[in-house]
Amino acid sequence: MKVVAVETVRVEDFPNLLWVQVHTEDGLVGHGETFYGARTAEAHLHETVAPYLIGKDPLRIEAHNRALHGYVGYSGSGAETRARSAVDIALWDLLGQATGQPLHVLLGGMTRPGVRTYNTCAGPAYVRGASGQKVANWGLAEGRYEDLHAQLHHPDALAEDLLASGITAMKIWPFDPYAEAHDGALITPAELAEGLEPIRRIRAAVGDAMDVMIELHALWDVPTASRIAHALEEYAPFWIEDPVRSDIVDGLSAVAAATPTRVAAGETVAGVEAFQRLLAERAIGVATVDVTWCGGLTVARKVADAAAAHGVPVAPHDCTGPVALTACTHLSTAAPNAILQETVRAAYLGWYRDLVTELPAVADGHITSLTGPGLGTALLPDLVDRPGTVVTTSR
């Protein structure tokens, strides 16, 4: 079997998303996805990846992942790594289709039938059409599954609603406006109290029935992040996520040492080596690896193994797209140290369904992998014909 074409798909309504379709001479099509800087990753795919891959056996996945790591190695999650990640997912999809097996079987088989989910409390418009998570890009509105508006204005009712649907863990980010106001270097006592108010209200409404994650979006310096972490302790958050940038020297490990609350990080970290450093420094208590940014499933499964060797769980990231969620779920059901799978109900009950043929089932707060060959999903056939869709093919 040989690769005969590499195709990219961008849709006007989702400018951050890029899909890759790898075509073989046998008529199989492998699907991949990445997020952020879509046009830049697209350019790299057609300039560098396609000329390398066309004519080769797509099932030599490890060899291709290593070759596409670059001449001197791309150490970050830039466009080259995001492009490589998307292609890697597509090659795993092809392997599954060629062998008639779902990806979780190829990754070692299910270690459990489903994985507990947590709801990232974003809304349908959250960063969908903007390149960043600044407050100005939040797309706040009221309505069903408008969970970002709800986390800010009635977090107690939101927690009760999630519990009623079987979801027992939720992630919120009430401190971001103060980070923007002070460039992450200061939070006043009044701002700290205001930031704590949503989790206080959640605890008052539902007690410990809901696990609450606090997202800090790597917006803070080490002393201020440590101060916030300490103030949160009385409310027993499940974890604090990305309190500081992962590339700050000893930054995450300093925050981790300052609080008994576990620190989660890794969604924008690329490569096993970078995760190994964080694990060796005891900087993270949860590895939030993202298969569309880290180097693909080939890298993500190694990250899961490396984390397991350090006694650390993984909770794969998805706040991006439907192929990412599908791939992550295969990994989460196979990896024995996957503690949670991130989901966004506004996405998987909403716009994800406008893009792909199938999605993993979410019920009673758990997600289960698709059982069809490979990923078990594909882009909807009409996607390429929609107004504003750009399809580029290298042969």
C-alpha cells in the first residue's frame, strides 16, 4: 500500500481547525486533525510533509513520525509539530482500516470500557473563531450548554445541571480577567476573593459531589500562581491546571511544591523528552497530553507510558475538534493510567456533530471509544462542498 495524495481541509466557520486526509492507492483515506494556526500548518504539510510521504508505505508510522520530526528536531508545538501530529493520527487511522481494528485495540486493547469525563465549561463559540483564549474571545452568551457564561454568573446552578446529567467533574477559569489586568504579576485581595467565589458557590450548592478543576491558562508568574493555589486549598480543587508556562525554568515544580493540590499541565507540550523533564522535576501530577499538538498518537502513547513509570496519570486534552476527541478517547480507554478524558458538552452535543460522521458516546459521565476500524469516524461528505471550505491536494 502506498500514499498517493495528501489533502487538507479548512472550513470558514472553524478557522483554527485543519483536517488532513491521507489517500492510498487502495482507496483508503486516513483522517487527522490539528488546531491553531491552521494555514501555517497547512503550508508545512504541502511544502514538506506531502513530498516526503507520497509514494511511501503509510503503515511505517514510527519511521514517518521520526522522519517528520525535522532536520534538527522540532522541540515545540509549532506548525511543524502540529502538522506532523495530524498526519500521524491519519496514519494510525489507515492502520486501523487496513487491519479492520479500532485504534484502542492497536494501542493495546481497552483497559476499561469507558473513561470518566470532565466538562470544560466553555460555550459553543469559545475560541472557535479567534486565535487565543483572551477574555475578548470568549464569545459569551446565554443559552443551553453556554457553560462559560454559566460558570461566571451562576456556577452553582451549572454544577447542579452537570450532576443531573451524570457529569461529576468540571473545569472553570475565573481568574483570567485579573491575569490580563496585571500581566500575571499581581492579584489584589479583592480580586482573589472574587476569583474564589465560583468554586465557593459550587461547594455550597453540591458539596464534594463535584470535582472542580481550576484552569489558570499559564497566565501567571510563579509567586502569584502559588498564592492563588494556596487560597484555593480550602475548597479542595481536583487539580490546578497550567498555573505558569511549562517552559519557565522550574516554574511548574515550584508551584507544585507550594501546594498539596496536584498540578496538571502538558496540553501544549510537544515530544516525550519535554514530558520526561517535567516528570523528573515532579512538576506535574497529571499530564494533559494533546494528540494533535504533541506529535500525534505515536508520541502521546509514549507520554502515557512515561507518566505511568513515574506514577502519574494522564488526562488527554480536548477543547479543539471532533477528530482530536475521537483519537484521545481511543488512547484514554487503552492507557491504564488515564484518569479522565476532557470533554466540552457544548462541542460534542453541538458543532462537532456538524463536522464528522460519528462521535464517541458520552453517558453517565463516561466516554466510550468508537468500535469501527481505525478512528471509526470521518469528515462528513458534504463538508468539502460547503461555502468557504478550502481543499488543497498534493499528489
